[in-house]
Amino acid sequence: MSVLSMTAYKNNQTHEKSYFGNMVINLPVAPVEVSRTKFASSGQVRSNCMLPHESLAWVAEQADSFEGKGFIISIAGPGDPLATPKETLETIGIIRQKYPEARFALRTLGMGGETYAQTLAEAGVEYVELVMDAVTVDTLEKIYMWIRPARKTLPMAKAAPIVFEEQRRAAAAFKQHNMTVCGSITLYPECNLDQVIPVCEVLKELGADAVAVHSAKEESDDAGVVSSIGDETIASLVLHAAELLPVINSLLVYQPEDGVGNGLPSYGNDYPSATKERPNVAVASSNGMDVDLHLGHATRILIYGPRGTDALPCLLETREAPEPGGGKGRWQSLSNVLGDCFVLLAASAGESPRKILGENGLRVMMVEDAIEGCVDVLYGGGKKGKCKK
């Protein structure tokens, strides 16, 4: 049998309940991790996470480019959406009010799935990607640094059986509430290549509709991040998985490394963009060179925007920020001061200002980097820096 590349194979597979013909909008509104693999970059997940109210503006920006085509709202990171169901459900509710036609999907390790399956289904979740990288304790120990059932870190020997049982219960509950369930296997070199068939057997037993098989990205070369697992090996594993379940492309894999190195946290592959009404960028800075101020400490805001002569982005002016200590009223006033800005860059910001400013159409992005590089990226340039994690 000739070796078939994984991509080519997947492109020739059709799953009758696949959502992959739709555009996907990723909303990283899950701030809490329930697990971490030994291959993952460390970092503060919350700093790269949207607040639920910010999601509506993000969806509006992306939906405008779809020209009436259907789209899927993906809640797939940076943590697990079932670890913070309140934020997940709040996000879905906010978006459904404006986009009742939107379809929702989420990616989860499955802990808590049985508890929240009915609520999620009633909220509008149609598709769940269930992360299942192994079915043995020994293999999970090779892959995971830690797993926290019920927010409590346990030795893997105790955590793994809980995870396995939670996943079984979750899959059954999701199917009971008419959701499409797709298993998701990430291949890790020298860890779980022998687990693909056992995982697929379990998924089939649980009534899963399909499986996605993809490789962990963990090495860098001049062309970018690549996998050390050979294409022939991946293709062979995909072909064997397909004997048990339809193999489809992962809809929801969250890649927090997207955008690393350009000075800005990533919400997928895109950034907020200028509009006719809001052409400018606001920056909290103490020295005029770096984004280095907590928003609460900023008494002046730098305004960057297209220069009149040639439309190149540059410093236009400095504006006084409302005095500290005004509570919520301060942020309402600041939203008026920055009414022509589409984004505000700050080293840090509290939830209250992010919420109030976001409700007034101004995205707050937390960055620690050179202003010039960040502004260039927001206006379509590519000057590189370091992303705050």
C-alpha cells in the first residue's frame, strides 16, 4: 500500500456531520487550565485570554469578512472551557443575542462534561472535541506534567483513572443531548503513537462521530515550527484510525504560539483592525518607547494613527487620561477620550476597565514590548518583538 500524506487523506474523507465547510472564529475565553503537557510552553494563561464581553466585538470584526457565510464559534482555549462554565456560557449567551444563527463548538478534556452537557446543549453548543491522547496511566504520565481533577493536582496514578471515567461519562452525556462528538488525539514523539488504535476503539465504543489525529508541534527550523514525527508515520496512523472512525481535520485545536514574536497576544490568527470611525491606536507608556504601564497608573495616553501626508502610522498626539480614583466613571470617561481608537495597549489592566472599555467598542490588549513594533503589526506590518505570556 502506498503511503498517503495525512493532509491528502483527510481531504478525501467526508464526515456527514462535519462542520468544516464553515468559517471558524476562535474565542479564547477559558482562563483556567486543568492540565498541562510536558510539551507545552509555560506561561500565564489568563494574560492571553479574552473576557466574555470582549468576544462580541471580536466576532463582529471577523463575521463582517465572511460575507453572509455560516460560521462556527470555537471555544477552545487557552484553558479548558468546562473549568469555567460561567465564562463559557456567558460568552455563548452574549453572542447568540446578536448572532442567533451562530453555531457553537468547544474543545475539552472532558472533566465536568456530564454535569454541564444539558446546559451547554440548551445554550447552543452543537459540537464537542474531546481531547483523548491515551487510555493508559503510563502513557498519560509520559505526556502530562499535571492534571487537576476538581481543581486539585493529584499524582497521575490517581488522576488518570478519574480523567478516563470523566471522559466516558462526558461523551455519553454529550451524545445524549444530540451533540456531535469528535475525539482529538495529539501525537507526541516517543509517547503515544501506540495509543491511536486503543483510543479510537474507546471513542467508537462511546459513540463518537469522528476522530481528529494531529501531531504536536515542538521543534523549530528556518521554515517555522515542525513536528519530529515523520509524515509517513502520521499517515499510517491516520489510515489505521480510519478503519474505526471517520478521520477529519481538527476544528478547534488552540495554538497559543500563533503570533508569538510579534509583540502582541494572539486571539487566533488575526488582530483588531482600524475602521473609518476608529482609525487609531491608544498606548499606555511611561517613556514613549515601550508599552510598560498598568492602565490604572496611566495619566496620559499616546495616540498613534495614520499620518495625513502618507498614511504611515506614527505618533499623532498625547491625551490626558481621567484622574485615578474615579471608579467605573473613570473608564467611561476614558472611553470617550479614546472614542476614535480601536485598541488600547497596556502592560496590564484590571477586569473592570477591560469590561467597560470593551462594552464601548475599545479592545484592551495587554502587551510588554516596544510601541513601534506593536503598532506596525496592528497596521499590517511585521516588526518582531516578544509576546507577553
